[in-house]
Amino acid sequence: MKTHIIEELGQGDILLPALVAEGLAANDRIKVRMSALQAAVQHAQQPGRPASDLGVESQTAGIAPAEIATLIGGAHLIGQSRLAAPDLAKLMQEIADDAATMIRAVGAGAASDGERAQARLDTIRAAGLLEAAGEIEMSHVARLTGVADSGGDSLHRLVMDLHKQLNRLAASCSEEALDGAHVFGLHSEDRTAVAAFMKGLNATRGLKFNHPGLDTMATRVAGRLLIQNDIGTTDAHVVVIAVKKNAVTVTYTDVHLARAKFFISLFDDFEATWSGLDRHTAAGLGEDNSFYLVTGQYETGHATDRNEFLAAVGAALVFLIDWNKARKLLRTWVAKEDAARILEWAAGQRIGHRGFLELGGNDLLSSAVRNAAPARIGFGERLDQALGRTAAIDFLKASLRASTEALLAGRSVRTVRDQIEADLMRHLDRVDGALLAAVLRQIGLAHDLVAAISRHIAALRTGQPADGKLLTQRCGAIEQKADRIALESRNEVDRLNARPLIGQLIDRAEEAVDELEQAAFIASLMPERTDPSLLASLAELCAVAQTATEAAASGVAAAIDVPEGRRADSEDALSAVTRLIDAEHAADSRERATTALVFGGGFDVATSLSVIELARAVERATDRFASFGHLLRRHIMIDLAA
């Protein structure tokens, strides 16, 4: 009544802050009531499913939760196209009253805007959409709550437009700016809460860079502090924080379910409770015309804890801007679950994704692929397929970090591109290193084969029991394991489009293993009373083969570290190649010496054949290792030239 008297006296301007506060409170109520209307439709259509009672949302907006729960729970269909529910007529009248309250507030600040909004509401009324009755056409519910991009107005669209206008009015009539927030009507106890929220917001605000958004308004409405932030520019993407003493309620709406889940995940460190991600239908919102309403509650006994939570909410908002755009971009390079995890990591590190998008995003990555690895990563190929999942995630995290740090430091885009390209090359080198590690395992198995043959020969020389059957079984198992490694490694070479040289190294190592397994089989057939001179010569040949496996292993281990720019490793790798060539020459000489002993000794056929074939098999293995050494040298030289 007092507000009407003051308006009659021509002093309405002083009422504007109060009217705006009333309009914002009406905005909270009408959104809950429209959500209740939608929930009633869903329950009537699917009565067997648990009904959403909107209890937390109702209480936060100052609406009796029991009334809303009764309306939703009692909703039922009349025929196929009409909805009936307890107190539906009262709900429809309250929706109309809330809209009128919002229009009145907007009109107080800008008469022409208020008149246009009133005309829109009158049109909606004239269409029979706001009739206060116990039944309503289902099509009317859709027309009230939908937000069609074209082809007509709706109450929901009107409410969103009024909300934006109220926020602008709130900023224009604010009594002061508190740490960047437009505030009016605050009580003394409200100021620390607003300051805490703005402390968090301002700590990360810079990460939005040139994107609009994050304007904040705070006022006292109906006995509580109300903080609103516009986040960005997307429809139905709104956050409202209500504070009453040390209790905080966060109401958040979003058209993207994944982003809503992401938002909730940012507060895992707080014992807040969140309502279910209730799905509401509204034509024109999101890919499937749906938006999601989330309500979080945090209550504590200390203002310090309350303020810490408010700061966390403020700091989180910047990471919602363009979140879905960044997620879609990252999904072209890694799996969608990993894209979301990367964005969670970026928010946790206070790096964000806006800097990455600001500098070109997808173009940054595509340019790096074109310039650094055109032959390794095909057009449209995901990074997790080219680098492996872990390496791809690490690379994308580094790209987001590099982009943000460059923009904050004022560095050029060219610098960022170069940094990302260099990092991609390092990850590709690590992929090669992982494949070389598999080659190293092959060589380790070759070493095991030589050692087993040497032990068998040593047993024959000392007259100890030498179980040929056991030797064959053990060496056969080793060879099968090496085959599996070779097969898996070749598949990885193909999948990751690695250097062909690595595939050739795998082939040579596998061939050496095959020769040594054949040598073990022949050794198992040797007579137990083989001449000591022949056994001694074979032992020396096996020692040379063992030296070759050790040199090959040393060379590969050093080659893995060459891309890191370690000169000592390149020298060690090349030195190992030289030792491999020397070993091959030594094995040739030892094999010929053994053959000469056989031909000059007059031994029986079994002894002569087994010794000669064993010597030849071991010598062929050293030949394979010599070929391996030449390939390894080429691989090292490519890295040194990079």
C-alpha cells in the first residue's frame, strides 16, 4: 500500500530498488511454478515413475513446498490432451501475478519496456494460455514454457527477457559497487558474503578474456541476501545464490546436462547437497529442447566456512563460459569422457579453456599436426589414436596451459603455435620411445635364450645332467612370448603410424629370437659325450652372441633418450651399434673355427651335424643383430637431424 501512495505522490523513483527486488523475487517464483507445471505433465504421462516435488527449489523461492508437491503428485490426464491437478487454478493465477510483478518493476525503470512487456503478456492471456482453471490443455503448457527461437512468443521467453531487463535496472540503480558487484538494499551482515563471492569471482575473472559476462548484482529480498550472476550470454544459463545467515542455496539452470554435472563436480571438496538433475522441456533450448535445474545447499555453523563456499562458487563461474564449445572441440581429438576430464583439470588448475578458444582452439591443434607430424597423424584422426590415450590427454592439457599463460603474459600467437608444435613432437618421440621399449623386451628375451643355451653347453662340458627336453620347452615358451610382443608392437606401429624403421627393428629382433630358439632346439639334440673342444668353441660363440644382445639392449635404451637432446645418449647408442658390428664379425670367425674343428676331428655324424647347425644358427642370430644395428643407427641419425 505504501508503494502505491508514494507513486501517487509522484515520487516513484525512490521505489525503483524495492520494485526491482520484488521483480527478482517474482522471477524466482515463476520459474519454480513453470517447472512445477512441466513436472505435473511428466508425472501425469508417466505416473509409475517417482515424481519430482521441487521441494528445495520451492523453499528457496519462498513458496510452500507442500503445495507444489501436492499439485505434482496429484496431476493426471483427462483424455489424451488435458491435464488436471490439485490447485492448478491457483498456480496459474500465481504465475500470471508473478509476471505482472516483473513487468511492473521493469516499467518503473523504463516505461516503454514495461508497456511492450505488458502487451506481450496481454497477447498470451488473450490466447487463453493463462486461464485460472483446474484443467489445462497440454499444448498450452508447451506454449507457456517453451522458448521457440522463431514462430511466436511464450511466457518463458517473456520471463527471460524481463529477467535480463531487471538485472540491468538493478545495476543502474545500485547504491554502490562492492568489489565489482552492483548492490543495493544490503544489510551490514550481507557485505562480507558479497565480498567473499566477489573475491572468488575476481580471482578467475581474467580467464574469460574478451568474452562478455560475469556481471554480478546483489540485493536483499524477503529476508535473505540474493546474489545473481549472468555467467555468459546463453539463454537458460543462470545462477542465483541465496544466503540466509550461514546457509547458502545455489540455483543453477543449464541446457547442457554434461555442463551441469561439471558445475556440481567443482564443489566436491564441500559437503553440499545437490538436487537431482531434473529435466525440463522447453522448445528452442539445447539440442533436445531441454534444460536442467540444479539446486545446491550448503549449511555451516561458521561464517568463515560459508564465505569459503561462496568464494568457490564465484571462482567456478568463469569455467562455465563456452564450456560446451570447448568440450565439443576436444571431443574431435579424444574420447568425450576424456574431454570432460581435461576441462575439469583445467578448472582445478585455474587455467580454464577460454584462452585456448581465444587463440583459435582447433586451428592451433590442426596447425601443429600439419607442421609437426603430417605423415604421422591423418586428417580427422584423433590424437588418442596417434599418441595413445595418456599422451593425448597430457598434450591437450599442455596446450590449454600454454594458451592461457601466453595470453596472460601478452605473448604472440606465433609463440604459442611453436610451443604446441614442439610439444606435439616430444609426445610423438615418446610414442616412438614406448615402441622401442617393446623392442628392448624382445632383446631381453633373446638374451634369455642365449643364456639358456650357454647353461646347457656348460652342463655338458662339466658332465652334469643336461635336460634337452626341458631346454626345448623353456626356450619355446620364451620364443612364443617374444612373438606376442612382436605382433602387438607391429599393431601399435600401424595404429600409431610410427616410423617404419621401428617396425623393421621389431622384425630383426624377432628374426634373431627365432634363430636362437632354433639353436636351442639343436642344442637339446647334442650327444651328452660331445668332444670338449667342440663344446668350448660353442661356448665362445655363445659368449659372442650374448655380447651382441647386451650391445643391442644398450643401444636401444640409449636411443630412447636421444630425442630429449642428450648428446651422451646418442654417443652411447652409436657406440653400441659399433659393438654389434664387431660382434657379428667375431661370431663369423668363431663359427668358421668351430666348423674347421668338426671337419678335422673325424666325429660321428650326430655330433658333427648338431655342432655345425648349432654354430650356424647362433651366427645367423648375430647377423640379424648386425642388421638391427644398421637400422638403429639410421633411427638415431633421424632423431639427431630433427
